[in-house]
Amino acid sequence: MATRAEIAAETDAKELAARARQVLPGGSTHAARNYNPPLYVARARGSRKWLVDGTELIDYTMGHGALLLGHAHPSLVSAVQQQVALGTHYGAAHPREVEWAEVICSLVPSAQEVRFTASGTEAAMLAIRIARAATGRDYIVKLAHHFHGWSDPVSVDLGSFGGRGGPVGVPAATAALTRVTSAGDITALHAAVDDRQAAALILEASGAHYGNEPLDLQFVQQARALCDQTGTQLIFDEVVTGFRVAPGGMQEVLGVTPDLSVLGKIMAGGLPAGAVAGRRDLMEQLRDSIQHPGTFNANPLSAAAGVATLRIVADGAPQRSADMYARTLENEWRNVLEDAGIAGRIWRLNSILHLELDDESAQAQLPDVMRAEGVDLLHTSAFCSSVHSVADLEESVSAFSRVIRRAAQR
């Protein structure tokens, strides 16, 4: 077994990948972290990260969208350092959890009360249970392609419409309790909830995959009205969009308030955490009828990081900075495509960019070839932060230009 010093000094990503395959299923800890060639990060700061071999990358994965303030923000680092010296787990309530919940309730329109979890996936599970307990109904409704973590109810039919099949490991009886409708189809949504058997409708108010497949505001408004008419609880999954697109998340941007909100990522500055926030009468199910333990719920380290982060983003200034940067990058990358005569499109949800090239082969290769040019994307999306700089912009445009010119010459 490698010593700590040997691990710290490791510079061979291929050797690390070989070791990983011996102890990690598939050699990875996340379905989206299997890179070819292997990718191992040694450290990160601001808008950049450095691989174990010293390679420097401009980072647009930003902790899978969790780092609006960039890597190792000084305020967050200080807050965590101070807290770790005071203890990492008390096995009891602590002041930071109260402060954390107070900040969330002050920012998120739907939040009258908050219950913390250890991840966004757990928060989605809990939100569904709260809705079922409150309504006495078993079915839930989700929109095709919308992602809410990997738990059984929301894993059904991530890539298809209307079916009842579940992925491997999800019992058919469980999958049958999830109704999947086409995003944007209000007629299909009516059919899914009109029998008043659905406890909840859960959706990404931004559209699937944080705006990759945008959702029309009118549909969200109609969904709100339909849920009111049928007694169905409306759940917004704001794990990605919460605190990023605005201090109050997508619900602030759209002016539509759900009954329950699922939060994660930015709420803890990149440390592990999730939360359900919602109407007091719904959340009080956790006092009256639902048992919800969790060893790491509102753990002091995540709470300290969360309070530090949310205090900074509360006035919306970091969001505006990230949005402005993303708008400029969007325009520059679009100009590159147009100048090269390459068919494709680039669109944006506030500080999140999405890229799509008509050439399927070029699209599939885009993350790898951009990384080879010093720019790390999350698949073909870019999460911009408040600390991305003019130098980052110039280098990112140059890198994209080199990649697109090569694609045009093929």
C-alpha cells in the first residue's frame, strides 16, 4: 500500500489509474469521472487546477457546478480552518446549523423551514417522502431527461417518455410508481396528475441538465397551477441552479414558487451537503410523522463553509460577475464558430454555457481536445465563476479557436 508521502509525490496518472482499477469499481468514484487519458488533480485555486504531472487547466467544471466563488476561496478556507480546530462532529446541534438555515430561508422564496442532508440525492429522496406523507399518495411525476440524483424513484426513464421501466437494480414495483412525461407537454402532464394520485411533480425549473434542454416559463407556470388544482406538491430541483442563477435560485428568476425545493452544491461551497426547503406545514412532517436521521446532516464543517459562501453570494454580486463573464465567453466562442464556418450552437443559462456541434464526432471529442488545449469542460458545458479573469477568457477563446480550426480542416 502506498504511503501518504508516495501518494503526494505521485506524478504518473496512468499508474494511479491502474491502482484505482484494483480498488474502485471501474477505477472511478463517479460515473462521469472516467477520463481517457486518466485525469488526476493535485490542487486547485481560483479558476485553475493543476494535475499530478503539473499540467495547468482553466477549470469550467467548477466542482460539478458547486464553486461559484472558485476553488479555495479565502473566506471559505478560513471558515473551514477555524471550524476544524473546534471539532468536526459534535453528535449534537450546533449554532452554525441554525445560522445556515436562517440564511437559506432569507434567500430562497419557498424556504420557510430547512432540513439538511448529506447530498442532493438524499435531499430529493426526502422531498419525495415529505410529499407522499403530506398527501397520502404513492405516485410521483417527473419530466423525461430531468436529473434528480440516482435514487430509485427518480432513476426511472431518464432517457425516454412515458414508460415504466427502471434501470438495473430498481424493482419493477418501484418503477411503476413513477410517471414520466415529456418536458413542455402540458397535455401529458394533465394526464399524469388529473387522477389526483400523484404526490409530487419534481422537475428542474431550468430545464433538463441545468438548462441544456430549456424549459419554457409558461410551462412552469402552468405546472404550478395544475399542481394547485390537483393537490400535487411541486418540487423544484435547484441543486445546480440554487444560489447560482440568482441568490434565490431559479424560482426567483422565474417568479414561480414551488412547495418544496431540493438544494445542494453552492449551498455548502463545494463541501458535502444537501437540503430540502419548503412550506412550514410540509416541513413539519419531519416533526410529526417522518423519521429522518443522518449522521452528517448539517455537519459543522459543511455548515461553516455554507454560511461563509452564502453570506458572500447573498447580494448577487458574484452571480452578476459570473454571468457577465459567461456572456462574453458565449459571444466569443460563437464568433469562433461563425468565422470557421462550423455548424453548431452555444447557449447560456446565466453563468452556465452549453455547446453543441452538428458534427457528432467533433462533439464527442470536444471535452478531450479542449482539455489537451488547457481548458477543462464538464462534458460540453462550462460553469463560469466570479473569479474567472480576462486572462482566462483570452486563453479559453484561443484554445477553442485552435480546436475549431482543426475541426474545420478535417
